[in-house]
Amino acid sequence: MKEAIHKLHKNRIFSLIFWLILVFVAIIQTPNINTLTENASNITYGSKSQPAKAEAIKNRWGYQLNNTTGVTIVYNNPNGGAIKAKQQAQIDETIQKLQKNKSYYSVKKITTTKTDLAGKGQLVSEDKSTELVELDIDPQSNNLTILTNQLVNQAKVNGLKSYVTSPEIVRNTQSQKVAAINDLITIALFIVAVLVVGIYFRSILAAFVSLITLFSSYVVSLGIVTNLTTRLNAPFSVYTPLEIAIATIIMGGLIWNIYLFRRIKNTLILQNESAAATRQTIKLAVFQSP
């Protein structure tokens, strides 16, 4: 048994199994990146600031409106003329459907030109080409992004442009765009890093090994950082995944891989036995910097 274990260790099987376990755990334990990105985009204020005081007052409004978020449905005639009676009837029908399915859409209150006659001037533009419908929704009972997509599909009216907006939705949309750009840059970094290694060593195998090590490092690093964020409230921003990608791929991956591969290549000139050359290279790398 000892001889078998020694053989596994000598052939680096233990290291391979260890990293496979780390990657597997990191993948299944990494929190939802989109949720972390949306939370990171939210602006926080001091307890004595005016926005914080206004939010505290809002959370004590009562009438089941505590902790709700304001969402606005905007109807606009793209031709610039007044909304026609037929289109207004479709808007009213849409509002009635929302009223009947308030719990499904997490809607607590609907304010329209018919429910708030005093504020009608603020809900309809002067040329009557634009009309607003105000919703108070509870984002705690559902994801705001999912609710927005549902409301967008529900609010459509023939001949009119319809939008669903709020400060939170705008921030979430912006953070999602940033996250999408970060993903594209990360993929590009992976491709460039693998191509550089493959071209530098003229070896598909070296590129494949580099891809595996880079991906493993990135997944594990991202899993550690995101878990620190959710469990220990560590800092996190919309650019954190990209920063991790740059650190692991460029600094910790690409440069370090080339350094190790060159070390092994130079060592093999003097040491024909590959296992011994690998051990010697790792030993030198631990105590010496590139």
C-alpha cells in the first residue's frame, strides 16, 4: 500500500486529484455572480444622509408598502400624437390584468390616471403622447430583473412604445452590460494566453495544459473571493471577476507557465529523466523568482 501511495505521489496523481476536487467544489459553491454584481452596483448612503432618511421614512409608510420599490411603466406614441382611445383602452386592460395578478408580479400598489386624479398632470404629458403607470413592487419576494422582464412582456400595447424603468432597473441593466463586457474580455484573455503558449512552444499539448491550469486557477480564485464576499462581507465590485481573470491569467498563469516551461526545457537538457527534471524545476521555482 505504501509503495502504491508513493507511486501515486511521485506521478503527481495526488496533486491532480486535489485540484480536481478544488475546481469541483469551487464550481458548485460559487454564489450567483449576477446577483453579486447587481448588489455591488447598489449605492449605499450613510445613516444620516438625506437619501437614507428618505428610505427609512418610505419603509414605514404602512398600507403594505413597506420596503417596496417604485417602478414606472412608460407608454409613448412614437408618432408624437396623442394616445388614441383604442390604445388607451388597451392600456386600461393591461392595468386590469396587472391588478388581478398583483401577487404574481409582486405588485403592492398601482397608480394610474384613474386612481390618482389629483396627480393626473404628472402622469400624462402635455401633448398627451406619453402616459405613466406607477407600480410599487416588493423585490424581496422576487428577483427585480425577472419581474422587469415579466412586466415588459405584460405591458405591451399595439402602436405604442412601452418601457419599464426605475433607478434600480437602470443600475442593474448597466451592471449587466459591464458584466457581459467583462465576460468577453475574460474569454479573449484565455484565448490569447493559450495561443501565446502554443505559439511560443510550438506545441498543442503545452497550450492544452496551459488552458487547464489557467481555468482551474481562475475558477478556484473566483470561488474563494465570492464566498468571502457572501460569508465575510468582503469587498466586491462589478469589475472584480475581470480583475481576478487578469491576475490569474496574465500574471499568475501566462507568465508563470512560460517561466516553468522554460525551466523544465532547460533542465531536460542536463537531466534526461522527465520526473526528476520536473521535481528539480519545482524545487528551484519555490526558492527562486523568475
